Amino acid sequence: MKLFIDAGNTRLKWCLDDQGRTLASGTGLLEEENPVSSAGELISQVRSVAISTVASEERRAHLLDSLAKLCPVPVQFYWSEQTRNGLVNAYQDVARMGADRWHAMYGAWLDHKQGFVVVDAGSAVTVDYVDSRGQHLGGYILPGLQMMLRSLRTDAARIWFDPEQGLATDPGSSTGECVNHGLAWLSGAMVERVIADAREHSLADVLVTGGDANRLIGLGLSGIHRPDLVLSGLRAIHAEETSE
Ligand SMILES: Nc1ncnc2c1ncn2[C@@H]1O[C@H](COP(=O)(O)OP(=O)(O)OP(=O)(O)O)[C@@H](O)[C@H]1O
Ligand SMILES: CC(C)(CO)[C@@H](O)C(=O)NCCC(=O)O
Ligand SMILES: [K+]
């Protein structure tokens, strides 16, 4: 059995794979003593681990330590690449691209050859465009939804509010409404731009992943929700690399 991990800046997503079949999956927090505690006893059956991560070196080392204690098996990290199976990265310096973006794009490329947008609404929001030739046209990195609220709360002395997950975008008449509606309004504007760009570049599909995917879909991002997109790309790449 193989363990696949997508370790973001906040959360970690894992799945257990037996010859391409998903036996179990779950989430954890990177700073926890055992970030894959939700896998329980199954962890003892793991024979190898493959990881896609954008966490700091410190957190990556912590994850390796935790895994070494739980199951002393080979661990392989997978990073961004220049090209794979027709998908071509727009970055000159691909080592700088977050592995999650490349793996999500590759996961999308396998099923959506007619051009697509990947929106990953995690700790940060990323938007990437790939055309029908597999050429990555480039992308955007924006602060995540929680990150924006947190910066308003910590960097502005007189802004106090309770965060809400609402979708209302009408002008607010209290601090709480102004902040919460403001975030929905800004996110909605981003959604409109993504839809307009997809049309302009003839990208057929919009794939949405990350913890805030449903919020963006609620704000009008009509797309395909693929919570497992990074893990899908990682699994495919691992399979290709180990079958050679
Ligand atoms: N159970 C949850 N725990 C934490 N965040 C959650 C949860 N459910 C939804 N969210 C939302 O998900 C966002 C984080 O998304 P996600 O878990 O995909 O991030 P991540 O993969 O750690 O981040 P990144 O890949 O950008 O580093 C937060 O902005 C938060 O609003
Ligand atoms: C943008 C995030 C944080 C999204 O998870 C991640 O992909 C990352 O750390 N990227 C590095 C910078 C880049 O992709 O150019
Ligand atoms: K992510």
C-alpha cells in the first residue's frame, strides 16, 4: 500500500492507494505530532510514501520525522517540472513553482485536453491557465480568503468583526458586513475575471480545488469541483516514474 500526501501551508491531505485504488483518505494539520493520525492503524501497511508539498523546510523536516516514527519506509518528494506528457510549464525557473500547482495542472491535463483553468483556493489562491496544446499560459497568486480576513484583523487597529462564510455582496452597513460582504464581492470579481479569461483563451473547463472551493462556486464560479486534484496529479506522476 502507498501513502500519498499533499502538504499545503495549513492542512495536509492524504490518501492510501492499493494498485491505483483509493482505500482511504483524510486530512490533518501539519504542525500536529502525527499529521496523518486520521489514517489510524492502516499506516502500518504502508510500503512507500510520495509527497507534494509547498510547506516550509522546517515543516517538511517535521513531516519526515513524524513519518519516520510511524512507518520507516522510503519517502519520495515530487516537485514542479518543465514538461510532462505534453503539459508544458510557462515558468523559466520551474523549481520556483509550488509543487501543488504543477501537480494540480497535471491532474487536470490527464482528463481535460481541451484547455482548462485550475483555481486552487487554499491558504493562498492560485489560478493557472493551460491551453488545448498543453501549454501553461501562466497564472496568478493571490492571498487566500482566510489570509485576507486575518490581515484586516491584525493590521488595522479599528477593524473588529466575526468572520462569516456568507455570499452577500451588497454594500455593508456595519464593520462586520463591510468586511464579510467585501470579501465576497472581491472574490466574486475574481470569479468574473476567471470566466472572462477562460472565454478569451478558449479554455473549455474550469477546475476548482482547495478548502475554499465551495465558497468560490457559491460566488458564481461554475466549474468542476475536484478536491483531490493535487493528489490525482501526484499519483499519476508517481505511477509513471515507478513503472519505467
Ligand atoms: N477544516 C478546515 N480547516 C482549515 N481550513 C479550512 C477547512 N475547511 C475549509 N477551509 C478553508 O480552506 C482554506 C485552506 O485551504 P486548504 O486546506 O486547501 O489549504 P492548504 O492546502 O493548506 O493551502 P495551500 O495549498 O494554499 O498552502 C482556508 O482559507 C479555509 O477558509
Ligand atoms: C502559492 C502557493 C502558496 C499555493 O499553495 C504555493 O504554490 C507556493 O508556495 N508557490 C511558490 C511560488 C510559485 O508558485 O511561484
Ligand atoms: K493546496
